[in-house]
Amino acid sequence: MTTVRLVLGGGECDRVIENADHLLRQYRDDTGCYYLDHQPVTPLGQVVPEDLAVTLLVNSQAGWRAFRSLQLHAASLDLSHLPQRPLEQTTIDERTQVKEVIVAMAQWPGFAASVATKVLHKKRPDLIPVLDNQAIFGAYMDHRWPARPAQTESIKDGERILRALNSIAFDLNRMENRQSWHALQEIEPARTRIQLFDSVWWMYFRSTQPVAR
């Protein structure tokens, strides 16, 4: 049986994933699937403290400081200027706008890029990917992985966040992946392309670097 092949790594840290369809089906048993399936009852145009709850399904380290930050600062975060199209259709200038929103939230106490994007992804599931500390910054963006295990460093730096957005957009658009994204969409038609990316990459990451017990 033919398997679906993806090349992921933004053209800099490329890895060939031969069984992307199998990994996508496996993701159905991961709690991250519950996160993607969850339909928030909070406003789509703004973040509120209650938005933290669903992030617990995707290894979020959110605590009381993050909740308090949302109480104090959420009203200052303007989501209206975000591009009104999927990440794979954005320009570099539009991805810079996305980066600015993530960076603003990442500076709040209790936040960094990981928790910020786990909140923001539920607001714009076709535009803002989940930038997990280990899976994205520690593995996907690091050419030393898996020879060097993914680190858990918290990322707040705008340059690294923009680089991650650009790399993911590159993989969503690269010619060799074009038919594969369509094939994966047939398996999970409700998923956005960045959700397909996140599901496959997370399962590949965890199959390569299992959780230490």
C-alpha cells in the first residue's frame, strides 16, 4: 500500500517522513487531537483567561501567572490586524504581523511562544501554528536533532519565532509536499493545513524522541 511522504524542515533541517498518513491516523489517540477537536465558547476575536484551559491537552505548562497575565493584559492584544487567510497563503510581511502578536503575548509573565501559540491557535487555527518548545524549536528547527535531544528552552525572541513561521509556511507550500497535503486532507478533512503539519510532526517527533519515564 502506498504511503504518504512529507519533507519537513523549512529547507534547512529537512527530514523525510515516509509514513505521514500512518502518523496522522495515530494522532487520533493523542490528547492533542482533543485539543484540535475542541470548539471554544470564548470570543474568537480576543483572548480571555478561560482560553488557557484547553492548552492543558497539548503539554502546556500554563500556570497561575499566565492566567493572571490574561486578566491584566488580554484586552491590550489586538487580533483584528491579523491576516485573514491561512498561513500557507501569507506573505513575509503578513507573517511578521503574526510574529508581533505572538511576541507581545510571549513577554507576559507565565508565557513564552509555546503557551502563547497554544492559546492563539484556537483563535486562528488556519494561521497560527503551535510553536512547541521541544517539538518545534528543539527538534524541527534544530539541525542537531535527534542526535542531540530536543531542549525545553522557553522562546520569547521575535527572530526565532518568525523563522519558525517562515519555515512552516515553506513546508506547507513546497512542491514535493503538494500532493501529500491533499492526501492527508482526505484523511482528516476538518483539519487546516497547519493542523495536519502539527499532527504529523508531533507524532514523528515523539516516535523519534519518546517521553522519558
